[in-house]
Amino acid sequence: MSTGSVALDEQTERLGARIRSFRQARGLTLVELARLSDLSHPFLSQLERGHARPSMPSLERIARALGSSQVELMAGSTDQELPSGQPGRASVVLAHEGVQGPFGGGQARILVRGDAPFIPMDFAGQNAEFGEFYTHDEAEFLHVVSGTVVVDLADEGIHTLEPGDSLHYAGGTLHRWRSFDGKAYRMFIVKERRAGA
């Protein structure tokens, strides 16, 4: 068997499987994902089989095309999943644990393991400018822990949130956020998990 037909390592193989799962859950073909992410079909095929590793910019393009984030894709490749569908299973993530990575112009840490119906995240940012709009099929909830955050929901308006304020929006809503005053801010974010992802 040639080296090219073997996955690079278990983590790379799990990342590829996670990308494939997200793609299939969204009803996309590899060709469609290639077009949406501006990456080649052969590269994505190798990636899904664990035969290639994406750069962080490539992973960002894939995540955006899938209506997801780098940290959500990475969570499936590094996290030891708990068995799903078993009642009474608990997920404990200690302060020094949890998958961390880029999310929405800052850094997020996923606060749950396994196949929960939602993805709670601890988010920290200090971007003073809005980035590009994000959109995904899942509903999302934001709660400001510290700092002041300006949330732009495109046609739904702009909202300035202070500590203790919360905001929920339905899936498909264009959204982006930034610091009100250029200072650091922190939010607790809960994103609905799409079935199959």
C-alpha cells in the first residue's frame, strides 16, 4: 500500500471526517464546497480522507463555506467525543480544557464535549472594526460578560450590548460584532448544533 492512501494521523483523519459530516449535513457535494471555498476539489477530497492538512486560512475558507467556524471544525478532530444518545451522560470541561481557536474576529473555547444539541463557547475579542458578515443555518445566542459589544444584524439593525445584555437571532441572520470602544470584551455564545454536524 502506498503512503498516499494512508491518513496522515488520527487527528487529521478526524478533521477530514468532521468536514465531510458538515458538508453532507448541508447537502453539498465536494465540487460545490470547492467552489464556495475557492479551494480545489482534489485537495478537499484528500482532506476529507485525512490525506492532507489544511492551513489555517484554508480551514477558515472551508468553515465559512460550511456556515461554521474553525474552532467548531477543530473540536471534532481533537475532542474525545462522549457517546451520544446515552441518557445521564455528563460533559465536564475544566477551566484549562476545551478546544480553542479562531471564531468571529476573536478566540473561542468550546465548553462542552460530545454530541450536545448546542455548542456553548467562551469568546474573547477586542476587534474595533467589523469584519465580514457571518451567516449559518443555526440559531445563536450571545450574552455579554464584560466590555461593550456592537452587534450588526444587517437588516435586523445594530445593537449595542453591555455586560448582562443578551441577544438571540434565528439561523440565516447575517451577523458580525466588534468592540464599542476598542477595548477587550467577552461573551458567552451558544450556537445550535445542526443535525449530522
